[in-house]
Amino acid sequence: MSKFVIITDSCSELSKELRQKYDIDYIPMHFRLDGVEYDASLDWEKISPKQLYDYLREGKRVTTAQITKEEYMEKFSSYLEKGYDILSLSCSSALSASVKASTFARDELKEKYPDRKIICIDTLMACAGLGILCITASELREAGKTIDEVADWVEEHKLTMNQECTVEKLTYLKVAGRVSAASAFFGGLLSIKPIIISDAKGHNFAIEKVKGRAASIERVIDRFFEAYEDLPYQHIFISHADCGDVALEMKDKVLARLGTEKEIQILPLGPIVGSTCGPGTVALYCYGKKVTTNA
């Protein structure tokens, strides 16, 4: 059986500890602030989460860039040369064109490495949901599954990855063109908070509107439990944009309602999605009911 590597991107939010534990590699996307371009590093070497989100709080804009075909080719080639097959799990195509670049790289490299497999999957998911899919793929690999078996499992189960998210302010979604200026203005006056899911087409979609920060957090937790299933491969993650206290409170409430000890990972929301949603964003992720199309 051929050995294979799992490669993802910056939107997976996987910490160095998790990447090492599950033997997962990634290719960074890019972002620009104050005229300087940075790799969207999962290890935050050049800029901390607090620095990024304070920058956004000052009203400044962060722009982002996808992974290029050439960057995929370089990373893929480094493993193909060593005899590895490639399983590439990318951020939703509804949010990034990086997955398309991965397929261009795959097609070009097939000519040079005809005996190697390169499988590129549009996970239709971002953030910690993407990270969980990568972790499960690693667990299946560890259990002895082939690259084709793992790829088939991800394709079959990716729409059972549930995201329940809310933002603190609509300002950042307005700047990113995700909501109208009028909606952001009146939503701010009325303290309206959207509940955001990832639908079956990979779009981030505001499924509900709730009044008040506390109520929106509770609704995220309620919706999490409406989706959650006690599965043997279950993982629960919380992502947050510089609101660690809220993430910890959410973790405690989820554990209390589960009534059992489960590991819940808390990770910072990276700059690619975080620059769109803004500071104060918090999201829960788990396997559960199959998501549907809303957008």
C-alpha cells in the first residue's frame, strides 16, 4: 500500500501541536495589512491574533490572497519526489479559489509522476471544520485505510460537518461585502447578531438573527446540540477571533450539557476568514446531521 500525505491550507486552523500529532502538512494562504504581505501562518510567527484583530478594530482593512498553482506544485512535488501520494483537503470553493489551483497543479504534475496519486477534495468547509476533516482523515490513515478509502470517506461525510457561528459586529461583514450597509447600520442599532452556518454548497449563510450578544451565544450552543451526534469519530472544536473568554465560557456550557468529559479544542480564528467576520467571532464545530443548501 502506497504511503500518502495529507495537505491542507491556512483555513484549517490546525495548531503546530495538532499538525504534528496527526502528521498533517499545510500550504499558507496570504494576507496584506499596511502594505505588507504575510503568510497566513498557522503558527502566527509574524503577527499575533491580538495584533491582527486590534488592527481590524482600528477600522483598517485586511486583504487576503489564495494559494497559487505554483505553490501547490512546489509542496506536492516535495512529497512526490519521496514516493508519497497526495491527499489535498482544501477550504470551500465557495470561499476560496485555492482548491481550483490545487487541481491545476495536480493535472500538471500527473505527467511527471504518472505512477503517483494526487487527490484534491473541495471540503465545502473552512476553519476548524476543515481541520476536523483533516484530523479524521489522519485517523483513518493510521487505521490502515488507503488513500482512496480515506478520500471516499471525506467525500461521503463532509456535509455532516456542522458549523454554528456568530459575530460580535456586522461592521466587518459589511466591509467584506457580505451584508449591506443598511443592514449593518440597523443591525448595530438593534444589536442584531446573525447565526452563521456553512451550507451544502460551502457558503457561509446567516440562517437566523438574534438580538443581543448573550442570546446569540446561547443560540449557537442550542443549534450545536440540535446538530450534534455521539459518533465514535466525533471531534468538537471552538474557533474564536480574540474573544478567548467567550470561547472558554462556551466550552464549559457545552461540556455541562453533554454531561460527560469530552475533549474540546479551542483555536484562534485565522486571518483569512477572521478578517471577514471580525473580532468577537466565535464558532462551534462538530460532526452531526447532514447540512442542507440554504444559499
